Amino acid sequence: MSIFNGSRLPLHTFKLDVERMRKGWYSDKYFYNTVEVLRTLANRGYRYSNQHVQKDGSLAGISIGDIEVEMQWFTRRKPYSVVAGVDKALAILQTCTGFYREDGLWEDTYSNFEVEAVHDGVIVNYDSDPMHVQPVLRVRGCYRDFAMLETPTLGALTRGTRIATNVYKVMEAAQGKDVLYFPARFDAHELQAADGYAYHIAVQAYNQRRGRKAGTHVSTDEQGDWWGGAGGGTVAHAAIACFLGDTAETMMCFADVLPPAVPRIALVDFHNDCIADTLQTMRRMFDRYRQLLEDGQEAEAMRYKLYGVRPDTGGLMRDVSLEPLGDPRLDNGVNPRLCFRLRAAMDDAWKNWGLPLAWQEHAENWCRGVKLVVTGGFTPERIRSFEQMGVPVDVYGVGSALLSNCSEHGTANDFTADIVRVKIDGEWVSMSKVGRTACDNPDLQPAERLME
């Protein structure tokens, strides 16, 4: 799966459309055209004549249609990228390298190739010089047998690495606090499995590099498909609407029906009064929790252990608890002032419950154990500002920012593949466009066949 366990994902993980991929369905047309030219020239027995380019005369007579090349795949995001998508790129190469014979049968030539790759989770650096890239994939072999695979392999690497790097940046901004992966609704559902895997890789990379233990939390089962995760969720605004706007009753029924393993996180901005809805929900859940404990039903009581509350105030809304302060530039949306007030109200909620002395310490710990989970337009920059101000957030839910691919904001992670050498008379000779050259990466290693 990655550098974290030293193994790669099996072929069946990716559910590739192998037949159409072999025919160039997913490839930029100029690669298809190039393959047709090379294959036709090979069949004709064409040899390079060296009549029009002043180069070493030894180049004459080379069978261009059968040319063997060395190609390297790399990205140029500064200052680093967390690599993901390598296993999928290898799966594409392994199943689609070759050609259709005249009788229509597929001729697999992958075993004739030299393939080196890094593992998902490796971090590559870039210093702004395209002559100093760190390849994540390197292939040597007959070009026409894999030329059409440049497009889908670049796509797999670009998408996976972009999301993994974006997640890593968010983890750094959040200083290792849990980050909920919430962008499923912002992209096509077919991408969820690969995207969720890239998120998982990034969290592991951060934990390994920073010595932390942040968890992985995805919102759909498909996002966890490649790595054995499962979607988790709490309540939606729609659920509260079904309960006629009663947030507390929504959570009580949620707790009654769903198993205790599902975190109880109350969504508290339905009425744009986060503190009031939070306090009402906490009181009702604790009362039931206490009653069950007093009845000796400890396991059942855990159903009413509130994991957290989640304000999700819209960016043009100002919570009623902040209205007297008056500056919407500071107070709209989920903002620091709201979080500080909400945390203080949560910590002190038990003081107004009229509890007997024997229950007061227990109630105080219950209240302080309720986490503050924030969502709504969070980016690395915004999270970083929250952390710098010491805003008492425990968990960040992040959505569309994790899909960002913007040069202006430094999130573009596009991959490129270049031919950098060709094989002539058994020797590898430099052959790349001006400004590119063959580079190395100590993390490259021979790529064995993926398991079926």
C-alpha cells in the first residue's frame, strides 16, 4: 500500500477499464497518433536515414518504430509533495503495456520493461529548477507499447498527489489535530476511493514525520475502500429539519438508534444560536446518561456520551450570541470569537444543572470532554490563523480546499512525463527537450508485479 507497510495495493483494487484503456480511450489523441505512426513504420521496416539533421552518422539505420526509451514521471510543486497514486499508475502499466496483434489478441510486453517506482507516501522536494526534479516513476522499454498510457498514469499521480499534499498542508496547519475528510459532495463520486486513499496516505505521512497519532476520518464508505476504512458521520441539517428543528431531540433519537461506536456530534447552528442549541443538547444527553448509570446500565449509558458539537455557521451569517459585538468582518461564519464563547459555555454547562455534590465532578469532566468540531470553508491559512490565536478547536472538518489545484495559491500538483534517454546500439543516450534532463531519486526501486 505505501512506505508505511512496504507493500503495494493489489490490481483488483482499481477496477480498471483495461480493454478501453489499451485502445487509447482515456489517452490524449496525440499519443494514439504517435503509436499508429511508430507501429506502421515498424511494420514497414523503416530505418532512420539521418539525411536532414546534422547528427552523429551512427544514428542512421535505427528502427524508429521499435525505439526504446527511458521516461520519467515527476511533479514540480514547491517546496514538496506527498506522493500518492503510484500503485494505480503501476496497475495501468502492468495491465495495459503491449499491443493488439493482427489477429486481435492482446500481446502483453510488460515483462520486457524495466520499471522503477517510489512507494505512496514518499515526499519529493522541488527547488524551482526543472533540471532538479525527483522522479517518482521511471520506465525503460519500447515506447509504442506504453506511449498511450502517459495520460492515465499522469492523471492518477496528479490527482492522488495533489490531494495527499493538500491534506498534509492542512495537517501541518492544524498541528496534528484530527482533520475530517469532507469533500465528497464537491466532486464526481467515481473519484471517492482514490481520493480517500490519498487522504489516508497523507495522514500517515504526517504522523510518521511528526511523531503524531492523528486519526483518519472519511465520510463515505467508498473513500475508505482501498485501505479498509469506513465512512463515519453524525447528523445533517436535513435530519434536524425532519425533527421540526429540535436539535436536542434529533440527537437523543440518534443516540438511541445508532450503536455507541458512531460518534455523537451535534450540529448546532440550525437556528443560528449555537450556544443555546449546544446547552440544550448537552443537558438532555447528560440527564439520560446519568439516569442510566444510576440504574446500573453502564453500556447503555455510553450511547449518550456526547463526542462533540459542530458549529457550521454560514459565511454570511452571524451567530446570535455575537450580535451585540457588531463587526460582521470578524463575527460572520465560524469564527474565533464564537469558538471561545462556545467552549466556555460547554465547560461551564454543568454548573446550571442543579446536580448533587456526588455528581458534580463527573458532570464537569463529561462537559469538558465534549470536543469542538468546526466546519465551513476551512483552508490551511484559516486553520493556521485559528491555531496561532489559540482558538479551542479540537477537530477541523475540511471540504473543497482539499481538492484545490491553483497555481496562485501554490496547490497545483500537475505531473509531467518526459523521455530523457533513448537506446542506441545497446547504450542509453541522452535525448530530452531543452530544459529537461534525466534525474534520480534514491526512493526509486524496482517495481515488482502487483498481486491480482
